[in-house]
Amino acid sequence: MMYTGVIQHVHKTYTRLIALYLDKPHDSPEMVVLAYTCVSQIVSLWHTRETLLRRLGKTQLEAEDLDLLKNTLFTNVRLVLTGLAASETRT
């Protein structure tokens, strides 16, 4: 129920956006796996929150921590997509 009710829709939408950006077929295994790895990066941040708090020496994340986290995550995803798009134009 959780998969078909929420996750499937979100993942398919995210896959379509990535495929559109890279000019690839949205239903290709490559795009499905790429979307999965990007989503996994986001999800893993919440599963490892305690580690981040301890490394930062904090008991809770403050607004500036969340901004840094958001900007770093967006940068990582942007670098992956930009790198893939650039490598496609060279081949």
C-alpha cells in the first residue's frame, strides 16, 4: 500500500524529471537506478541523523545546519546530473 500509494508515484515523477533533464527514456533501467540512488542519498541523511548531530557536537539541527545540509545535497545531485549530461554530449 505504501509503495503503490505514495512511493511509486514520487519515484516515477522523480525518474521522469531526471530523464527529461538528461534527454533519456524515463522507463530505462539506467534512469530508474539513477533516481533510486539520488533518492537513497536523501533518505540516508535522515537515517544517519544521529551521526551528523554527534559529528557537529549538537543535540539538534539548527536552521543554518539545515540550510547547509540542503545546499550540500542539492549540490551533490546537481553535480551528478550535470556530469552525466556532460558525459553524454562527449560520446
